[in-house]
Amino acid sequence: MIGLLVYLSPDRVFAQNTDYPFASGEYVRYGAYYNLNFIWIQSGEVEFRTDTIQYKQQKAWHLEALGKSLKTFDLLYSVRDTFETYCDYNSFLPIYSSRIMNHSKEYSVHQYIFDYFSGKIDVKVRQGKKPIFRTTLPIQNNTFDLLATAYNFRKFDFNKLFIGEKVPYRMLIDKQVADLFFRYLGKENVKTRKGKIYRCHKVSVYLLQGDFFSEGEYMKIWFTDDNNHLPVQVETEVLLGSVKALLQETKSMKYPLTSEIK
């Protein structure tokens, strides 16, 4: 069956499950780990928050992700990242997206305004002391920024996929819109550092070449096999080893985490 891959159109990918598997007030925290000589060392934390608010006179989702290195690692390589996205409440299409990244002495700000009347995305990028970069990109169907894409993955019904199936999605990355895909790899149990074990759906995500990543299916994500479809573990290869995030804490989940093996 692996050779008989089914390519779904981007318009169908996230339409299969219109009910949001998350609710306003959801909070999730992950530990970030780096592999050093076959030993996984925690180097930071990532927090995700989901709320519904009034944004520009309309009801909207407010998605926020905060990443930071632990104080013991700040002298070696400090990280302070903030991701924010505002999405239309009904369609979940992004309205505004920003990414502020502080990596030691490197600083960058990415801002995106989605104008569906003109059919364009206004892009503004400031990297350190370089001149501000501005451009516009055409809005294609089902174009999501990085953070909205992460939540969109949770809306998909993994039980309808067969092992090896490729599912396309469209994402705004830095200064371009790219057509990418994830591949379904089947079910697998994942044990967290706190000893909890979850039944999960495993996928591999195709990445583009970047400063830290090589192009290919090097990122793996394990989603809970329940109605939340919450990522329990994310692992990816980087140019100097591998990194992963492991679930540590949850609050105000929409559904019980019935995937946890007691």
C-alpha cells in the first residue's frame, strides 16, 4: 500500500474535520531537548496558549507560542521566541501573524497581514540591522502561517489515512508560500519524561532547506490517538545533531486525554 500514495488536494485536507479539537483557554507546555553524544539534555521550554478574542471588530482565535532556553543554557546560547497568530473564528484563516526571534546576538521580526479583499499578503521582515524587507504575496487557497498550520494538523482525522499516505498542505514560510506534505506512519506509543504513555498517530513532515534543517522528511510528530490530536512528541534532525520536544503539562483541554495508557 505504501506505493499507492493518495494525494489529497489542499482544499480537502483540513475540511474533513471542521470541529476544532481545541478550545479557548487551552494551555500546553513542552520541554525542549538537545541530543549530545546520545544523551538527551533539556535546554528549554515551549508554551502554547489558545484563546478567542475580539480582533478588528470580529471574533477571532488568538494563538500564541513562547519558546525560551533555560537559564543554565543562556550563557551558551540564549533563545527567546514569540509566535502570535490571529485567525478568523469560523474559517480559521489567518488574519495577522508575527514571529519575533532572539537567538543570542541574532534578532529578527517577521510580520504578515492577510488581506482577503485584495488577495494579497503584506510581508515585513526586519533582521538585525539590515534594511527592512517588504513585499506582497498572492493569497492561495488554504494558506496558513507556521503556528496556524500546527493547529490545523490537529484538525485532521488520522484514522482515515493509510500507512505511507502523503497529505499536502500549504504554508507561508518567511518570504514565500510553499506546497509541502506530511506522511502518515501509523500508530505508536510514546512515553514522556514524567512516565506517562500515550497512544499516538505518527507522521513525518517534509521540511525545506534552512539555516538549521536539511531538506527532507526529517521531522517526526506524534499526535494523541483521541479527540484532542495533541502533539506529545516532536523530533527532528538538525545540522548538528537532533532536537525534540516532549509534552510536560496540559490545562483546559477540550476533551479528556483518553489516549493515555493507565
